[in-house]
Amino acid sequence: MKYQKLSSQFTEFLKLAIRMLEIAEADAVLIFVDGQPEWDKLKAVADNHKVIVAADRQEFLEGIDETDLHGVVVELEESPILEKLMHALVEAVANDQLSTGAKVVALYSGFDEERIDTISFIRLDERLGRLTSRDLRKLETSVPLETLKIVVDLAVEIGREGREGKPVGTCFVVGDHRKVLGNSAPSGFDPLKGYAKKDRNIADRSVRENLKEIAQLDGAFVVAADGTVEAAGRMLDVTSASVTLSKGLGARHWAAAAISKKTKGISIAVSESNGTVRLFQEGEVVLRIEPSRRAMKWKDLDFDNIQSAND
């Protein structure tokens, strides 16, 4: 078992975070740990304030149930820290540990992986404020939240990075894959055809990198609820007559909205023009994520307002 001691630096950062919480009237302190903390000492410094402890592994949270602290498991050990924070916050909302309009003081290892060295103030902005924990559970009824988050992160990367210096637009439809396949047709050669199931699962980083290359081709990806990519290059054969979208959105977005209305799948469209990612369920946009040319961020978690204690 790996442990994370409550060092003097960790303690001072936590005391500062508690003070920030009181001054800003924030809702909670979120700590991202890289080992099992000393629960008694952590609880003593928290002093009855709401503290959420996030970690990559469930074992790091062993013993937390014996305290009044809250735990969130992220399981993204190889991801950037801001991406981990985003997942932890979304998970906390889904678990009713945070409201969607919450203000959170976050502590994490931003520079030195061996110690807590960064403190940030994060506002869950107005758009996430309209996405409730009930909405997140509604999404999860069709697709496991973990699968959905991996696909969304991949879509955001495609929107931000493009390919070979060129912008790329694409679409993913996640869940209810048999019905989605029945309402679509191949646009041509499917580069995934013939591969074993384990070689088509988006949980594998190498698979995601290959999908970035394939995303340059026309058509949508069809992804099963367990994360298996069932097909690529599918033309969505659905009518958009009963779908109402904002002006300026093209055929890809209309098809994404329509397929989400005709099936129980959740569609994710990446705009080629600006990299914006939109999630559709039941024919409507339920979440919009703007691209970032630096670290990945969700539009609904405004990391532009993060203030580092190291500034």
C-alpha cells in the first residue's frame, strides 16, 4: 500500500484551502491524493468542513468510511492532473457530493508528483449548473458514465488537436449499438472490421490513438456501452425533420441529434470549424465542451479561473 503522509507542507496547504473555503463561501475542498492519507490527521485539520478526497485507486481510500470525509475514485493514472480533477468533480456531482453550481477549492500535485503543491479555486459555471446529478444518471441509464467520459475525452482531443495540423470533425454514437447500426450504413471501407473485440475497446490508449487517425474519414463511430467500437465510417440514416437545433450547425450535428432521438444512444459531435464538442440525447444538446489549445478542459468546468498558490 502506498501512503501519503500529512507533511508540514500538505498541512499548511490544507489549512490555507480551508481558509479560502471560508472566505469565498465555497462548498467543499477537494484533495487529489497519490496514496492513502493519514485519515485521523486529515480529519482533524478539516475541522468539520466538507472535504472530498479523490484518488486513482480504490485502495487509497480504504478507511475513509470510518470518517465523515467523502471519497471519489477516478482511475486515470496516466492522465493529466486537470483531466483527473475534471473527472473527480463530475463524479462528485453524479454522487450528490457536490451540487452542479458548487464552488470548490482543490489541492493537488500540479508540479511535483511527490507532494501537494498547488491550490486552485474552481467554479462549476452556469452551463454545468443546468446539468444536474439526475441528468448525469439519466445519461448513465443508457451508457456507463466511465465509457461516456472516455469517449468525450477522445472527442475533445480530436477537436483540440486535429490531425497533422488540420482540423477534424467527426461523430461518435455510444450505446444501443445494434439499433444504431440498423439505422446507418457503411460509407465505404471499415478499417476496424475483422479486429478482435479486445483490440477495439476505447479503454486502450493505443486504440484511441488509432481512432484519431480514422476520424479523418467520413462517417460516424458506433460504440457499444462497454466501450467496444463496433464500426467506423457509418453514415447515419435518420431523418432530422423532428429535430430543432441552433442555426449554423451542419449535417453532422443534425444527424447526431436525430440518431440520439431515434435510438437510446448518446451521440457526440466534433465541429470541424472550431473543435467544439456537443453531446446529444433524445435529440437535444445536453452538454457543450469548448476546445482548449493547452490542457484539456470542459467548458462546464472553468479552469481559466484557476488561481495557483505558486503564482
